[in-house]
Amino acid sequence: MTSKTAIHLAALPFLLSLGGVAQAQESAGGGAPAATSAADDQSVEFSADSLEYDNQSSVVVAQGDVRMMREGNRLSASRVTWNRTTGEVRAEGNVTVTNPGGDTAYGDSIELTDSLKDGVVQNMLVVLAEGGRLAAVRGTRDNGVTTLDHAAYTPCAVVDVHGCPKEPTWKITAVRVVHDPVRKRISFTGARMEMFGLPLIPLPGLSAPTGSDGGSGLLVPDFRISRVNGFEFALPYYLKIAPNRDLTITPHVYSSVLPALEGTYRALTSTGAYQVSGMGTYSTRSSANMSATPVSEREFRGYIDASGRFQLDPLWTISGSTRLTTDRTFLRRYDVSRDDRLRSTIQAERIDRDSYFSLAGWAVQTLRAGAVQGQQPVALPEIDYRQRIDDPLLGGKLELQLNSLAIGRTAGQDTQRAFAGARWDLRRITPMGQEIVLTAYSRADVYHSDETLRTPTVAYRGDGGWQARAIAALAADVRWPLIGPAFGGTQRVTPRVQVVASPDIANLKIPNEDARAFDLEDSNLFALNRFAGYDRFEDGSRITYGLDYALSIPNIAIEANVGQSYRLTSKPSLFPDGTGLTSRTSDIVGRTSVRYRDFISLTHRYRLDKDNLAVRRNELDLTVGSRKTYAMLGYLRLNRDIGPAFEDLRDREELRIGARVAFARYWSVFGSTIVDLTNKDEDQTSLSDGFEPVRHRLGIAYEDDCVELGVTWKRDYEATGDARQGNTFLLRLAFKNLGR
């Protein structure tokens, strides 16, 4: 909070150091020249209606629209007087001073000593370039130290939309403000925060650094009330270690549990940046599979979240992230995150115009109730290399790929994989406008796995020991865009046909690590391999056909596509029942999107059963409104009728609703909710009765040009161990131009 105030106040000493003014006036002599200009650094340029010099009293007087400029600093006044005997310089009448940064000060008068470094400003008003204002009854400068008496600062507007004066939303007042350039600090005496004209928060001992680099200080506190932890008060402290390093320490004090300490360290280096965050406390812990009854004595609990990225040279990059927690309920109980899996990664990449190399590793920590941590994969190393080559014979592009992956588990199946592959693509446009893409793909795989019986899903195990596999595929993809006028705009109709042929592939002998979650949809309908990952490859021959449509008229854009595929071979499908590709004729998939200006956005994705057109996938995302007032609706239903053995493919139904309504110039109410509509007929493992709220949020907020204030009520309906269901109330206060 204090650091950003200092950025504005640091410009004030300039207002009391108008060096060079006296020298310019002395060189003017006794006449009244219109302008004077000199080349040395201590002189000024000025103009005035008249210039007088009294030899007896040694007084120089410039009158009438006096304007002076030196090194980008500008002064204007009705009258400027310099007494050479006493050394006093005085500017009077509509005094305005502007520095090179655009900050402008207004005053009734400015008095300076003959050194032009010390002086007094009466009834000073400073309008900062960023829009803030600072006023003081009196400002003085003595030996370089600037003192403001009875000062006030605000970044808020002081006039309404009609130009009439108004009280700023908030301001900081002080009996005295002292700027010491040697200490590079601005100190406040008797400081107080006022909001809506009411004295609100005393700020004893408030100080701020000068300069644009900011400095250390307290930030705005957070307040919340929750059923689990009681009343919470958090007061962040920002510590500026160096221009490129800082640390934020946040103590959290609770009424129902012991305090917690949170910290975030950030650093910017010559090659990149990194940050480390963490939080820790001592408390009892409950099992994620049981009620909130403690299962441990008081022990340390916490988490760490670190990430970084470094550009070693134009080609090489190193990045990594770590997310770890001591137990499965800490993040939810202390409202840090709702993630149920934490992933840690490390990666080195080299990217140039025609090649890509990656050496990576990753690990997963599960927070799901009932999941076994020993079953979670650890991948090290994961190597991927790709080289793109122009085909000198037939044209097109040839991409070569080498890939290797080793996955280990402490209580599960271990798998190692390596393959070499090549892909050739040729794109041509015919004289009639058809776009034709020919593709040839080949790959040779080697796998090794053990402890296969520890994988619960049989279809994912593969055979133990060493396995080899060869993959080949040919494809031809034809699109024919047809474009013409329609409805006062332009429409595009694009029929599309794709033929893919691949020999039989020994897929089931290979363990499946990266191709488990699959669902036929518009995004993968025309993919060469409709499985995600590398461990499964769709074999056989098929023809895929579809239609893309686009309509663009003023203020309205409509896009839609629909498609289906047919397998030419009678070999049983590798895809599980319910994924849309079990039969020779696939289900019908499509997507429709409608956009009206920036007011309405609608996207609908669907999958229809090929036999009876039953809806197997129904996904809707709708947004209506402006930036201040809007409503959002999201709905998802997966009706695949897949058995419980495939946990990655279970059915679910979910409703998401959110809205914000601005009911006054600065006020708004907002809310959102997520409802689980899944029942036991859709998922046998579901605990929902078909309408089970997951969580909701409701609040009211005030936001103007310089402050945000809001109260939010959140309720969580799901309980996991000591992260119990219940209400949370959050108070948010943020001062714009001062930070959080």
C-alpha cells in the first residue's frame, strides 16, 4: 500500500527547486525583452509581457503571463519578483509548475531563497500525471528536506460526471508529510485513511519509499469467516529485497485454529524468472475418506508451489514447477485450491525453425479420496525430438520423430516406451478450389512393462515384458469450400471427406498409459488417430464425412459443423462401448456457435446415437450481457452407458450458472453455483440424488475509479475429512493505485 503512494509523492521536491530562474532574470538587464534563451544547463527560457529592473532596490520584476522553462520543468505565473539584496524569489498569481513527468502543481504563491533550493509554497495543489491529487496548506523545503503541512492525497476523481465537485471515495490525510531525499523516504505524521468522507483507518507510523521502484510496507488486509477455521484475519507485508527480488509474508490468524504463515518469494534474473510460494501451520488432520474426526495429533501441515522459466539462449529454455502438500485436505480446508491432483514438472526445450527437442519429467500427487498414491505415475525421463524436412521429390513436408518415456510407480505398474516415427503431408489446391491433403504415417514402437497385475483395469495393462509394434497409415482429406452471399452477408459451406487406411495393429498387447480418456467429438472426428496420446492407435479402414458451415453478417457470426464416420472393416472396434465408435457406423457429432456482437455468445457441442438419435453428449455454454451486467449458463451431460471399470469414462451431468447485475452506477450483485445432476442410474459410484449442489457464491460489490469493496458468501456442500461443508464470508477491499 505504501510503496505506490510514494511514487506520486516523490515528485514534490521539484516544485520547490526551480533552479536557474534568477540567473535568467539577472541577464535580462533593465529592459523588457520578450524572450531569453541560453545554452548552459543552469539557464532558463522565459517570456513575459514586461520585465523591469530597479537599480536602487536591486529588484527584478517580470509581469504578465510569465512563462519559464528549464530542462523540461515549466513555471507560469502572473508575476515573478527577485530581490537581489535579500535573495528572495517570489512567484505570485495563478502559479502553475509542471515537471517532465507531467505532474502539475498549483499554488497561490511560491517563495524561494537565492540558492533556489529552499522555499515555501502556499495553498499548494498537485495534479499528478496518473490522475491523483495532493493538496497542502503549506509546503516548505529546507536543506533539501521537503515538509508539507496539513496535506491530503487521493487518486480518486474529485468531480462527478457533470463536472461538479465531489468528495473523493478515499483519501489519506496527514498533519505533516516529510520527504528526506537522503533517506529516500516519505514519512507521515498523524496520517489517517478516510473513505466516503468518514475517518476510517488510522495509519500511525506510515512511511513510503521515494522513486518508482517502490519499497517495503504493509498491504491491505483480508477478512473472512468460515465454519471450519472461524474468523480469519490476514495482513500481508511486502518486503522489497532488491529491484529484481521481493518477498511477501502473510500471517493468518484464526479464531478456531492455530495461526498459519504464508509467503511468496519472486525473483527476476537475466535469463528468466521464478517464484516460490508456501503456507504452513500446526493442526490436527482428518482422513479424506472419513468424517471430520481427527486421526492425528497436532502436526505440521502445509504446501509449496514453485515455478520458473529461463531462456538460456534464443533456442534453449528450461522450465519447471513443483506443487506439493502434506495431506489431502489442507488445500481445501485453508481455501488455497480445489485441485484434486497436483503435478510437478521439469523440462528443457530447444526450438528452432525446423526442429524441436524436449527432455522432461513429471510426477503427480493425488488428493482424491480413496486413490492410492503408490498408483500415481512418475515419468522420468520423457524425451521427444522432431525434425521437419522439405520433401525434394514429391513436395510437401516430412516430419521425423523420436520419443521415449519411462513411467514408474511405487505400488503399481512400471512402463517404458520408445518409438521412431515419420509423417509426410502434402497439401494442394485444385483449379476448382478443392483442398486436398495426403498423409502417410509410419512408426515402430518398443515397450517394456512389469507389475501389470497391479493395474485394476484389465484393458489398460497390456502384456508384461518386452513388446514391439509397427504402425502404418495412409489418409486422404478433401475439403471443398463454397462461398457466396446470403442474408446480407457471406456464407461458406464446406463439405469434407476423409479416407484413412491402416493395417491390423497389436494394440491390446501394449500397456495404455496416455490414451485412456476418450470421447468422440467434433475436435477429433477427422484426426488421423482419434485416440489421445501414443499408446493406442486406431487401425482398420474408415471413411469420415462431414459439413462445415459459416455465416457472417453485420453483428452476427454463426459457425457449425457435423460429421460421422464409417468403418470399412468388420474387425471389432478397439474403443469401449459408449464412446461413439464401437459400431462400424459412428455416432453423429457436431458443434454450433452463435455470436451477436459482444452481447451474446453461444456454443453447443453434441453427440447423437447413430441408431435412435439419443443424446450421448450434450454440452452448452451461453453468455449474455455486457461487461457490467451479464449471465452465464453451462450445462454438460455425458450419457455413454460405460461400465464402472473405466473410471476415466464415467457418465456425469452438471449445471453451472453465474450472473452479475449492476443496479447502480458503482454497485452490483453477483452469484454463481455448480449443481451435480448425476444420479446412480448414470454413475453407480455417484453419491448424488440427481440434484446435489456442489458449491455456490453470492455477493455484493462496489467499484469506482479508485476502490473496490465487496462482501461474498460462499457455501461448500461437499465434505472431505476436516475440509467440512459450510459457509464462508469474505470481505474484499482493494485501493486502486495502491495495490491489493
